[in-house]
Amino acid sequence: MILFQNAALVDGLSDRPREGVHVLVEDGTIREVSDRPITASGARVVDLRGRTLMPGLIDCHVHVVAALPDLARNALLPDSLVAARAGGIMRDMLLRGFTTVRDVGGADWGLKVAQEEGAITGPRLVISGKALSQTGGHTDLRGRYDRRPTEYYTRRLGALGRIADGVPEVRRACREEIKEGADFIKVMANGGVASPTDPIAFLGFAREELAAAVEEATNAGTYVSAHLYTDSAIRRAVECGVHSLEHCNLIQPDTARFAAERGAVCVPTLVTYEALKEEGGSLGLPPDSVAKIDDVRLAGLHSLEVMREAGVRVAFGTDLLGAMHRHQSREFTIRGEVLPAQEIIASALGEAARLLRMEGKIGCVAPGAHADLIVVEGDPLRDLSVLTDPARLLAVMQAGRFVAERL
């Protein structure tokens, strides 16, 4: 047992810390939360003396197998090397305070089980398996002169996605991913930066194909997440029943209101465009991809204002690649240029937990929740940079066990 005393609790539910909180952890679970002292015989007592206690952070858009920004090269790496590098990426995420992440293309059931068994130290994984793309779409990384069969990439761990053309193939791909452990389905419904032959405005999949993916996900009790940038692509996806809208840099007010009415969730990922602009080329991002970055980067902050005004739910995501993963926490301060700190923190806690369908288990400090907790020096509600400074992250606990501690 571990008893935290005298904490300032920041959980995204208030614009001020809740002072003088006591939290009892036992067997990996939060047993008691109180504003009065808790008596627990035999517990290790950790007096936080007013330091900030928070739920473990949640990143809703990651690719833990993406060790290289050049995703075509990454897809050709041996599975053993991809898995080893993914382990390092995941360990570093956990040490930044992210105790749960949603992988939206690449991670498989094996990595999920390895984390659960402790063979890999990293965040709890919620996975889509391979993301689905049409030929020439955002996960078709073959380029204009590569005519290898699409199946060449499908079973490689380093490939973020697989190709499916036509309704029957889309249905089969969805069913295979769900059979192999996917928690939800990811589709590429728009062009992208990292892929070679699809401009940003490119629409991925026919409506019938998107609707088929949504039906298969619904039949399995889950939902579809879609890679999207342009306003027309976002509206089309929502009309087809897509629930989780990734990126959304070019969303307009009418479509944002429509998404809010349909109960969709947006997952902006602004930090990746800043990192790609600054470092992508030097880290191996192909020139064709570098040329597309500003098409979406420059609209990012405005999209946050559009979503907020429309009342659409927003979760926290980053979408970083390769060595740029180290910028993960910078998403907080980028969003802080236009949004209140409380809303940003909530996007990485309660809103993220709802999207992952794990409300009450993660993203909160409440009895019965997983004991995923972090301790930071300072108040992130006043200064979001508290969450970006490793020196101010004093402890990370996952499932009741300290994975880092400097208390």
C-alpha cells in the first residue's frame, strides 16, 4: 500500500487545484480519495507537501512502431528490430508521464501483451492494428515506381497500415484486424504528409467503403477512427458514421458543429507538424513529404478555436515519428497559445478516457480507478510548461508501481 498525503490534485475537472487531498493505493488500484487524513496501517506514506498529483496522462494518437520518419523505410525493417525500438519509444513515453496511449496504426496484439506482461515497460496500449488505406492512399508507401503487391507490407510490424480496395476487402480487413486484437478500426480517409502519392486534398475510400468499415466496427461493439485534414473529408467521414476524427487542421465552423451534433471526437496533433517542419528533413523525411507540411501546419491553432467554438469534444494526441517522439509533451504548450489550461489538461485525462472507453479506470483519481498517477512540481493550470520539463516530473506511477520517483 502507498498513501499519498497533502496533495494538490489537478484532474482537469476544475480550473484550480484541489488542495489537501489524500489518496490510498493498494494492489494497483486507487482505494480511497479524501480531503481528510486516511488511516492505513502498514502503508508507505508519501507526504507530497502541496506538490501536484495528477492522473497519468493519455495520448490518443501515437505510432509506437514508427522509429523512422521515413515510414517506407520503417516498414522494411526486421520485425525484431521494430519491436525492440518500439520498446524504447514506449519506455520514454511512460517516463514522460503517459501511462496509457492509443496507437492508431502499427502496434499489434503482441506488443500489447508484452506491455501487460512486463516484457516491455511502457504505457498501456489501446490499438487499431494496421490502419486501412486504399491503393495510393496514406499508408500506401510504395511510391510511383514500386509495383510490389500490396500484401508485401501487410504483415510487417514496421508498416503502419495495409491496403484494402472495395467493400469486400474493407470488410475482410476490418474483421481480420478485430480478430487479431484491434480495439477499434483506423482508416485513412484523406491525403497525408508522410505518404508519397496522395496530396492533402486527396479523398480516401468511397463512401460505401467508409460505411462498410463503420458497420463492421459497430458490429464488433467499437468505432472507426479516421485520418482527416480537409473540411470536405471531415464532413464526409462524419456523414458515414466515423466517430474519432484525427488531425482536423482544416475544419470549418459548420462541419465542426455538425461533428459536435453527431457526438464525434476530434484529436488534433499539432506538435508533429512543428517537429516535422523543424527536424523532419534532417531525420530522413522524404522531400515530397516535407513540401506538404505547411499545407496543414499553418492552420493548426485556428482549428482549435473553431472546434472550441463549435463545442466539439477534443482529446489529446501527438502523432510524432522517430526521434521527434521526445517532443510529446510540447503539445500542451502549443495548445496553450489559444486554449485554457484546464481544457487542455482535460483533453489528456477525462476526454481521452471517454474516447478510449475507459472512463472511471484511467484519466481520473477516484476509487476503483487504476493507480496511474504522476507528481509534478508546480501548478500546470497556471503554467503548462510544468508538464514539459523533465526536472519537474517527480514521480510516475503505473498500476500502483513507481516506474520513476524523485520524491
